Amino acid sequence: MSVVEAVSTYPVASESLAGAAYRDAVHRWLHANLPASFRGDSAAFAPPTLQQSVTWEAAMYRAGLTGITWPQAYGGHGRSLREHLIANQEIGALAMPESVNSIGKELAGPIILAVGSEEQKRRFLPAILEMRNIWCQGFSEPEAGSDLAGLRTRATRNGNDWQITGQKIWTSGAYRAQRCLVLARTGPLEDRHRGLAMFAVPLDADGVRVRTIKSIDGRESFCEVFFDDVEVAQADAIGAPDEGWAAAIRVLEIERATNRMYRAWRFENELRHLISACKTDPALSAMVADRHYAVRLGEVAVEIEVLKAHVETAVEALVNGDKIGARGSLAKLYWSESHQRFAALAIELLSQASLPQNPAITVARRRFEAIYLQARAETIYAGTTEIQLGIIADRILQLSRGK
């Protein structure tokens, strides 16, 4: 039984009861269907293959747990943002793998909903949710990382269509994707924010080359993508030629505040896992009870609650019709910096475990070593810490720049 079917069996007399019914249905479905091998806090954990991830995420969609707020006309479930938050809280409470199509669901999809044509919405959106099309994001470039306005990839008219030439880097998951959301320049470089357009480029098109990059954790999920005179149909141009910057920024502001809402609850899962593992080891059990580490773990718990409040406040603002704007940078800056500190604390503790390690410590070390390495990138992607601080200074504090 899907979440949608389960919720329909509840007699609902108020909005709070509806939320409770929805939460119960989500909780039951996830606990009944999530494989033990997908849980990072389980001894049975094994990194899922691409096909296993696709199968699982397609099942989540059929159960009503992705595309929650998207219109039903485009394959979504047409539910509220508050229900989206509830589902994310329940997802975060479990040590699930990250989506292999997060760019499609959290960036490409919302942009297409915002500025795409009716034909594009019907063509692209159901395919994203059904996991028939995996997307990647072609924004960053070798000379324009977080400074999107400095990008040099060029799109020029070729009859009624377009020709794209340039290079993108740090393109997560490009090797497994079918489409790339490319931001390209249609005007002169001096125009900066003007003359930028977005395209849904098929990665099997002639002239596209994808090369993987090995990262510090040994994985090759980041990629370079080269576009050598790639022909792109006008039907794959997303929005107007000068609309790229405004659409990208509008969606990025919401992304930084609301996408992957489960993070705070996932971090809480990680904290509980760390403490429970430490309690299985005599040396670590004494350490977490000592004031030094007890205070530091308490600070992590406080930071998690603050992050929850960031997310919940953003949801209420959006429900009330308010704009997130630059406030999205507050949440992005906070979760990335605090998670890095927590990951370092976890490694510091687990590295002092008794030898030989017991099974619970072995599971925790495997998980937190991966988290620590991944967290090094969290202050870089979706806008670096420096970029977020600049946005906060300029647009929230309205500080004048030094001359």
C-alpha cells in the first residue's frame, strides 16, 4: 500500500490529524520497505548499485514520497509543502543513501516548473520522477566556480536551434545522467548577469564528452563535461534567452533553504548513531560522559535544533507566500559549517576506541569516515562559504563594499 492509499483510509477531522495520518503512513511505508543493506547505520550496509538506487527511488515515487508538491498534471502528487516537510523528517530519521537524481528532483524540476514551456513540463517532469531520466547540473566552470556570472560556455544561434561550446566541471553524476541542465552565455562576457540561458542538453548528443574526477574518498562521482559545437534543439531551451540568470538564482535561493529538508533529521540520526556506538566501548563510553565531550556533543544537538528551525521557518514563509531570497544562504552556510564540525568530532572520538574494535565501532567508523570526507565538499557545493557570507553581507546586512 502506498502512502497515498494509506492516508486515504484515515478519517480526518482537522489539519493536525491529517498531518499525523500522513506522518504515520510515511513512517510505516519506509520502515516496511527500506532494505537493511541501504541503511548506513547497519552492519548489513552495502553501497547500492546505480540500478538498485533507481529501482528504490522509483518505488518511493510510486509510494508518493517524491514529487510531493509537484502538480498532478506533471506526474506529481499535488500535496502541500508541510507534507513535503513531514516526509523529509521521516526520510532523514533513517540512514538512507542520497538520491542519484537529486539534481533532477531539486533543481532541474523546479526550474522547469518555473520557466519551462507546457510541452517541456509534460516531457521532462514525469521522466524525472519515474527515474527514466537522471539529470546533472552544468553550472560551474574552471574559471567560474561559485561566480556563475563569470561563466564562458557559449550558446550561439544556429538557425532555429542552438550550438553550445565550452566546459563544465564538478558536474556531479554526469557519467550516469541522460540530461544536463546547462547555463550558457548568449551575450558578451562583459554583460555578466545578462545574456545567460539554460538548456536541457542530452548527454548522448554528438560533441559531448564526460570525464570523471577521482575525489578524496576514492569515488569518481564528480565529472568534467566538454561541449564541442553541440547542437541543441530550441525545444530543449529552458525559458527565454535572457532568463537564465534570474531563473537560476530564484531556484538556488529556494534550494539552499528547502531542498534536502531531511538534513537536520539525518544529522540527528548520525548523532544518535555516534553516541550509541560509543556506549558499546568502555573507553569511549567514559569519554562521552566526561564534561569535555558531553559539552561538545550537546553543542551538536543545539546546532541540529537550530537547523530544524531554519527549515521549518522557511517552509512556513513559503506557505504564507513570502520569498526566501537571501535567507537561503543562512541555512546553507549553517548546515555545511556545523556538519563539518560534527564530522570532525565523530572521527576524533571513534579514533580513540579500544582495540580490537567491536562490531558496532567498526560500523560507525565506516559510516563516519565516509561522512567526514563528504563533508569537506559541503562548504563548496551549492555556493561556497565565502559566497554565502558575501550574499549575507550584501543582501541581508546591506553592508557597503570597501573601495
